Amino acid sequence: MEQLVTEIEYAVGLSREEYVRSQAVVANVVRGKHMVMQRIVSLVLMVLCIGAVAVEYRLSGAIDVGMIVLVGLILVAEVWMMLDLPRQIRQNHEAAYDTTLFSGHSFEGMLTVDEHGLTKRTADETIRLNFAQCDAFIETEDMLLFCVTRGKSIIVPARYLTAEDAAFTKKVAGEAIPPVRRYTIAPIVPQLAERLYAPVVAQPEEPSLVVAVEYTASELKAQLTDTVIRGFFNKFPNKMLTAVLLTIVLYFGMEIPPLPLFLAALVLLFLVEIVGVQLRIRRAIAASDGDICRLKVNFTEQALQLVGRGEAARKLRVPWERITRAVERPREVEFFVDSARVVTIPKRCISNMEELRSFVDTHVTP
């Protein structure tokens, strides 16, 4: 008599590229409603601008060119954000994966699938996800995604699935998760002939070079202020929409042309961020007793690792393939991901500049 299978267990893992693809899928399927809300906000702003033009024309017979320009700016911001969204999603989630990995979390482990949910056990944690709490079950050609709004989602790449394991996982999930929360983009294509019974654990990265960095307060302020400025212009379409909203609110209460108001709102948003980062840095330096100014930079064959000081120190891992350029200046060396500067190392902290230059030249493609 054939025994009924109610539980299976197999090894799973998650690469950086798989993580990024999974988040893009979730953004399109589950979080699309947020994009719809953004479009609605933009539409409301355009309606208000056009309404203001209509009122002005009816009262004075003149057309408010400034409001027409604001409508154009809203359209430009929307198109800009739509075109730039894939890049932002990839960049944000690449950084999130690398930071999570470097903080000690392991994506490799064992996954137990039963009739009620999934249990993933890794070296550092155990995640239990019941199907009843699953907000979305998404199937694509290369992965199964079990998404939750609160807590941690579980992603099962096809390269860890046999046909039997994929069929069982889909069966129990399909029976427990309502159809309204199931999304099939494409049938999954399992890539294993035999089940993996042990996770493939990545080997630890050993640094080839280590640089101990200690910034002065002015250097730290300059670096973080530059990061904020780059971030402001990186999210300029969002800032434009916020400035348009402020312009509309002030326009109906002040007899000032909309374009000067819009420019003033943009400048105000910019100054708020600059002043805000200056105040945060000042408080952080005082609270950390200077630890925030100290940083250890590890140069491994796989990545650039940044390790802060203190109990609440942040860690960051940036693979070399993400670093687009390294720039040597008279007093410092800078590393960039796209237009964002990852880290600046003052030359006074580098004991062997020739050794560092040689190592970086072999890992950063010009």
C-alpha cells in the first residue's frame, strides 16, 4: 500500500541575482497598487493645476502659464520615474542582499514543506511561514515565491527543485492559499534530477588587504553631505512631485506666481535634507564617542567590505562587479557604484598605496 506523503525536506539557497529578480516580480505583482496610488496622486495634482488655470481664465480671461508648466513637470516626473524604476529596484535590492549577507545571515539552508506551511532553517535562524499568513504565492519559470507583508518571505529557486518536489510544494500551497492570492506568471521549470539533502554553504571571504580609516569630523560631514546631495538628485522626480504639491497648497493662499513658488519649494526641500544630515552627523559623533568616524575596509577577492566600529556599527559588502569605477585623487581614493559613492579613503590612512593601486586595478574594470 502506497504511503501518503505529508511532508518533504530539501536544500535551498538564494543567489544575489535571484533575490533581485524575485523583488522585481513582487514589485510588479504585489506592490503594483502602490504604483497605482502614485499615479492617482499625480493625476490629482494635474487636475488641480488645470483647475487653477480654468478658474484664472474665467475670472480674468488670462491663462496662467505657470500652472501649465507645472502640469508638464508632473508628466516629466512620471515618465522619468517609470523609465528609472527598474534601475532603482535593482540597485536597492542588490545593496540589501549584500548587506544582509555580510551581516552574518545565510541564505542557504533546509526547507521543510508540509500541508500547513514552510519552515526554512539556516545557520543563523529558523523561519516558519504558514500558508494562512501568506499574502501572495507567485510562480515564475525559475522560482516559487511565498510573500508576507510582515515577517520574512521565502523564495525557492527552480535550481533547487526536482519535478516531484515542485509538484508537492505547489500542491499543498495551492490547496491552502486562496486563488485570489495565487499568481502564475509562468509554470516553473525544475532543474534538478535528484533532491539535494544538504545546503551548499559559501566559503568565508578572506581579506587580501585591510585599511583602517579614521575620518575627521569635517571629512565625515563632507562625505555624507555629498551622499545626500547625490541621493536628492537620484530621486529628483519624487522631489519634483513633492514641490508641485507644496506649490499648489501655497498658490491658493498666496498671490505669488506658481513657478517662483515651485523653485522655492525645491530649494526648501534641498536645504531641509542638507541641514538634517549636518545635525544628524553632529549628534551621531557625540553619541558614538567618535566611533562613527572609524571604519575598517577589507579588500577581498570577491568584494569590498566596510565594517564600522561600535555595538550598533553597520556593515556593507559591495561585490567588485557592482563597483563601476575607482578614482584616485590627490588626497583620497573614491569607489563608486554608478553615480553613488560607496566610500572615500583618505590617503593618509593607506600605508602602501602602490599595493592598493595594483589590487584595485585587477578588480575594477575601467
